[in-house]
Amino acid sequence: MLPEHKFLKLQDFDLSYYEWGDPDASPILFVHATGMNARVWDETIKRLPDTYRILAIDLRGHGGSRWKDYVNDWSMLGNDVIDFIETLELKNILGVGHSMGGHCMLQAAMKRPELFERLVLVDPVIFDQHFYDTGGRHEFPSPTEHPIARRRNHFRDWEEMFTVFSQREPYSLWNEDVLENYCRYGLIDNEEGSKSLACWPETEASIYMSHRSVNPLDQLIHVEVPTKILRARFEAVRDPKKIDFSLSPTWPELASAFPDGVAKDVYLPHLTHFIPMQDPDLMAKEILEA
């Protein structure tokens, strides 16, 4: 089942997205994590029946959504998801979001709950109230000073990127086909005749630095959309200046912040934060059970 690649004109950029399955069926909408792209969901989607309408978007500055600037407020990303849903007039949505994408999907469900049937939030970047009240990790003077901004940004082709990434964790733990799609669709042509990351490293850094900009916790008590929260291994004590992708960023008590019985917590301590990349079989199973 090959997708159709489309673009949707939003206020300040053209949003890239992919569509599979039956266009008249109920939709499953996928939103990726920071630095990723829509096609990292391919292996999960292959394991779903084609009786759904399946859509996966490239958030601004990712994949095919050409946009190169800083993100200083996560509502910018959440609003892109909302605009996409409203423009395509989607309803009865099963919304699946990973990491920052889970936060964005929740923003959309909080604003337009009537459009959602269910949510699957995969290790969403949502912290406890103390974190939002007092500040938190990854505080740097500017995105250019953030460690992510210094990541390698030039490759001969996607094959070179695949070779480099497959030799180091956490990427070496991924399903190989997922990693290949991350590399294939995560690069763009540059002026030197080689390839650069589609997600500009400074843009990625700015997203990490602004993750306290939208606190959804106060509104969760009003979210009646049935929600499943998948969480990777969690450790309460960690290096405040280090991004450790082996660990979950999700507040362990997040499900309890929803109305009683609305949210289910699924703890997966054998997996890293990259749950969909490591185990697309499990990911598809959890979606279908939702």
C-alpha cells in the first residue's frame, strides 16, 4: 500500500502529508516526533488494514514541509495540526502522536474534542506540574548553543546517513526499515550537491528549548476523548543538561490527570522513547486495540 504525497497550504507554509487507504473511511492521523518525518510511520501503517483512511503529516520544518526558522512556542505546531484537521474537515479521528507529536495531537483534541474518537499518545512530551511551574531541562542561551544544533548536517546520500546512524544508539535499536525511511525522507538537496537534514538542526534545537511553552495539564480534566498513553522506561533522576532518548519524558501519572476512566496507561520499560521505531508490530497492535 503506497501513499499519495500531497501538500496543504497553511498560513505561512505548505504542509506536506501522505495519505493511504480508503478516502471515505474513518481517519487515523499520525503526527511524528521532533526531528522525524511522516514516513517513519510506514512500518506501523503497513501493519494496519487498508479499510481506514490513514494520514501522516510532516510538521513545519520537517520532511517535505519546507520551513526554516525557530519554534518558540509549541502552540505553533499544535495549531498546524488543528488547521490541517479543520481544512480537510476530518472527523471521527483516531489520533496517534509520538513525543512532541503526542503533545500536538493532545492540543488538537483539547480544542476540537468533538472531532476525535480516540487518542494514542506515544511517550508524549508532557511533564508534571512542578516542571512547568519552576522551569526545567535544556536551558541554553539560544538554539545555536544547544547540543542538537551541532549535530551532523551533511551527507552524501541517504545511504551514508543510514550507515552512520545504524552504528550508534538509539538508532541501532530501531527496526531497519523504519531507519531507512527516516533517512530517505529526512534529507533534502543542498547547494553543495549533497544532502542536508530536512529538519534544520537549529529548528530542532528551538523545539527542545520551548517545550515548556504549552502546559496542557490544567485542561486535561475536561478531555473526555478515550486515550491510551504508551510510556517507555522512566527514571525520575537524570542529567538536567542531557537529552537521553533511552528514557521516557512522560509524567508517569499523566493518565490520572484525565477524567476518571478516560485514559489508560501502558508502561513499556523494555523500550526506549522511540517506541514506534523499535517495535512497529506492537505499535500497530496498540492502535488497533484502541
